[in-house]
Amino acid sequence: MRNLFYLIERFHLLIALLILEGIALALLRKDNVYQDSIIGNASASVSGQINTARNNVVQYFDLKDENKRLANENIFLLSQLNYEKKIPIDSTLPSQSETALFDYIVAQVIDNDVTQSVNYLMINKGAKDGVERGLGVVTGSGVVGIVTHVSNNYSLVMSAISTKSRISVKHKGTDAFGNLTWDGTDPWRLSVDNVSKTNTVAKGDTFYTAGYSNFFPPEIPTAIVTDVEQDPSTSFLYIDVVLAYDMDKLNYVYIVKSKDKPQIDSLKSLILN
């Protein structure tokens, strides 16, 4: 505290000058549209440069984690290639038949929130890149969320850490199906519901995407079990899980485009109508 008073006493003229300049700029922006535009653009430019420099420093120190993420991405892509090749040797399908069920668009995460009840990520791909509302988003390590809003160059993705999110998952080992949900409290603690007590689920087990929807390919690791309890009031287990990756450390993601989505959506529209 003593040092603080010393600094204020020593630089009080400079501090007063900066405060007065700030007030002058605020008044100038308030009463003059042109000057407001010039100052706003300059501020945005400086802010962008500062954020870019900060991101460069952060990415440099995150190289170890980034290399690990890239390795996981490679495993993910290889698993998708293997999945697409699962055709019996004696299949009557033509050798040039289109067997790939999903396409992928790579995007960079430019904003990511985990502090709200419904959290969103912003990615740098939009309508001009083929992104649409309702597409799933994944990483090589798990499920990220669903695209909810799209502009020409950017998209918003509702995160799995959202009270409105509900993702179908399957337990590795028992093949029991459930739903990955979040109650809005601890962003690092999610749960899987609707899993019957007749299934054996243990701490450390993994849940994968169920493959029921056209949002996500099947067999993507999604969540890891941290605790299991029996709910005495129901016939289901109470399962605590964490995501299979760190949501707040995402840099790149894959937007999933199912090639069967138009047909599925068309059939669903007939039911709804």
C-alpha cells in the first residue's frame, strides 16, 4: 500500500493526463459520429493486434497439448476411414460405390464460453463454407455440440456444456444407451441418464456416441465416468461423467455433414406435418 501511494505521488501528473484524455475521447465519440467511427476502428485494430499477439504466446506454450490433440485427430480420422471401409468382402456393392457416410469441415474456434447456462462457441466457418444449422461438431477426442446459428463467415455452436443439450451415448462394454446432459452447475461435471441398473458401469468407463442421429458418427469417445450411484427412487443409475477432452482448450474442431441428412430430414418433415 505504501508503494502504491508512492507511485501515485510520483506519477500523479501522468495519471491525471491519461484520465483527462480518456474523458476527452469519450466526449468526442459521443457527439461526433465520424470521430466515433475512426476511434472505434482504431480501437478494434489495436485490440485485434493485442489478441493476436496474446494468442500467439498462448499457442506457443500450448504446443505440447496441441501435438497431443493432433495425434488424437489423426486417430479420429483413421477410425473414420476404417468405419467407411466396413463392407463385407462378398458385398454386391460396386467397387466405386460411395461408401463414406460423413463429410467434415475443419474450423478454428475463435470464442468459447463455459460460464452460462447455455454456452456457445464461435467458429470461423459459415454458410459460404457449407455450414448449416443443425450440424454436429466434434474433435478427435469427443463431441463438441450442435450448430445453432450461421452467418456467411461464422457460426455459433451450442456446447455440450449446456442445459439444452442432450446427446445420445452408448456405454463401452455393455452397449447400454443413455443421454449425456448437464444440470447447469459445475461446467466440468456432466451426467448420463436413462441407463438401467441392470448394466454394470464403473468409474473410468467410457461412453461413445450412439449413432442414433445424423448429428454425429457412431463410436466417438464422448465422456468418462467419474462416479456411479444407484438411484433408489428409479430403476436407473446415477452416473457422473466428464467430457473426454478439455472444452476450454479447444482450438480446432470438425463440423460433421451427414450425406443422408437431406433424406432423413425429409422423412421427419412428413411425420411433423
